[in-house]
Amino acid sequence: MKYLEVTFIFFLFLALGRFSHASELLINGVENTTVWTVPDVSKGEDYSKKASINLHFSTKVKPLRFTVKPAAQSGMSYIIEFKNNPNPNESYAVRLPVDLICDAEINDILFDENNEILEGAYLQIAEHDFIGDGIPEVIIAAGDGATYMCMNIFQYNPPALEMENENWKLIGKFSGQDKAAIDGQTILFKHGSRGFEEDVICKKNKCFNIAM
């Protein structure tokens, strides 16, 4: 009997450990951010639930809100709502031009074959102005909060009149183990249990690795 109790407690501990990370941030050092978790239908959560952040751009064609939600068919939708310069009282929306891109190994752990995020993994979206020019970048990260994570960074190229998804460009795709930390223009990723760190710096049109 005691063996069964110990076994039950052990597996309960593992289960709690697996899901206890769901409220933690994958990216630290950003103020404007939110987390999206897989809907828990047993608790009455709608499968189509979404997570959003308001955006802060100083451009004429102004991105207003960044939203992540399940796509109508499969996978996830990453949507930017905005106002056009000629019609300031009307709002529109575009999808980012590509889905979240992870290394194949991490993608197979976090997503299924239909690009649906697996239970135990979650997403974080954020806004961060890496170079302080009033045109922030938007960030998407996926991970399990413990061992696997990947991050995509998108840059906005403001149009003269109307935004299209081509106005958003993927300028960085990175993976790590554990969480990432952003400080100004720099992103710090950790790899493995030996404390190996990778520094990434983001400039106007590109994010790239720099030597430690």
C-alpha cells in the first residue's frame, strides 16, 4: 500500500512539474507581453480563445493590437490590427507573413503534425523596441517553460497608405533551452546544464549572434 502511495505521489509531482511552468514567461525583460496557453475545455475554456497586447507605434499607419489565436483550419493565427492613414476611424487586420518557425527538433516537441501546439507547451507574444526608433519589433516565442523554446522576431516597415502582411519581415529566428532575457538590443539564450550562453543583438534590419 505504501508503495502505491509513493508511486502516486511521484507521478503527481511529475505532472505538476510539467504544467507548473505554464504561467511563467519564456522571455524576461519585456514589459508589454502576454501568454497564450492551450484551452482547457474541461474547465469551459473556448477552443478559439485568444491572447492580445496593445501596440505602441509612432507611425502614420499605426499597428494597434497583436493577437494570437487558433486558426480556423489548423495551426495558429498571428494577427496585427491597424488603422490606415486615409481612414483613421476604421481598423483592419493582417496576418504575419509566416507562421512561427522553430528548429525541426523543437518543432516536433512543441507542435503536432497539423502545427497545433501540444498540451504542456505555450506561447508568449511581446513588443520590444530594440533600437529605440519608435517602431518596435513584435516577438513570438513557444516553449514548455523548462527545456525547449524558440523565438521569432518581426520588424515593421511602415507603408505610406495601407498595411499589408508584406510590411512585416522575419529578422530573427533563434532557439534555446530554458528562458531568454532581453536587455536593450541584446537577447541572452541559455543552452544546456553547463551554463553555455548565446548572445544575440538586434539592429535595424537583422538580429544575429555575437561572440561571447
